[in-house]
Amino acid sequence: MSLFVVYVKKTGHVVGAVRAVGAGLPAVAEVVGDELPVRVSLLPEEVATLTLDAGELAVQEADDEPDVFLDPLAFGVEPVPAGQPAKPALVPLPASSKPLVFQNNGLRVEVDNPVGADTVVRAFISAGPSTTVLPGQINQGDTVTTLPTAVDDDPHGVLVLVPGWAGRLEKVEKP
């Protein structure tokens, strides 16, 4: 039995996992179709659906890790160098204790410790029935970035991915 993970190419974050018997490596479209919906509760009876375009995603066979089914965003794919036969390892990622905050000029993303190199940030924000994708970066030695965006006062579903840190899927409201 093989474990296949779907992950975000730019950050390495796992966003889904499946087990298959006797299957070869499937294409992304075979696993998620054109997009992968990710849902977060906003209000007792309201759910935001964020869509991750299949072009943002990749599929990889990985070492067995049962906990990836409980919290996929807590794992990252550690790729194997080209030409190596081993499966990539799934690396457990630490969670940041810093809150995600909408400010007047955008979404503030902060991690607990300074990053060792310029680090890409990917944020997906619900905007009614659509999803806004915000690219950004935390600069080497820093812990924070603000991704420019304007949002209304309603709560929004937000998925934030920072390599080296567990992905965060949360309801975020303007203060």
C-alpha cells in the first residue's frame, strides 16, 4: 500500500493524502480534478470554501506517516534530490503561536522565530464564492510580513502557508 500526498509546490505543505494499493503515481488531476476545495467554518451555519488550483499542486509518493490524515497542514514534503530512489519524507512542522490579523493595509503573517533566508509566503483568502491568492515573503532575519489586500468587515476563511511552519486554515476577522 502506498501513501500519496498532494502538496503546494511553492511551499511544500501537504494539503491532502490518500492510500492506494498497487497504484502508480497519479497525476494531480486524477486526485483533485481542476481544483482542491478547502473549507473553514466562519459562523455557526456558514462555511468558506477556498479553492487551490491544480496548477499550484503536485502529487508525490511519500514515506508512511499515519498522522498526515489527521492534520495534513502540519506536514511538509522534504523532496529527494534528483536521481535518488528513496521516497520523500514527510516532515512535521511546528505551529506558530502568532495570530493572523487583517490590518488596514493587508493580512499580517508572523512566525515565532526569524527565518534563516528569504521565505515565500502563500495566502488564500475567501472573497465571497471566490478565492484571492496572495504571494508574499518574509525577509531573512525577520518574523513578519504584511500581504497587501483589502477585505470587507465580514469574517474570511484564510489559508496561510510559510515553509518551515505548519499551514494555518482559520477564520480571520478585521479588528
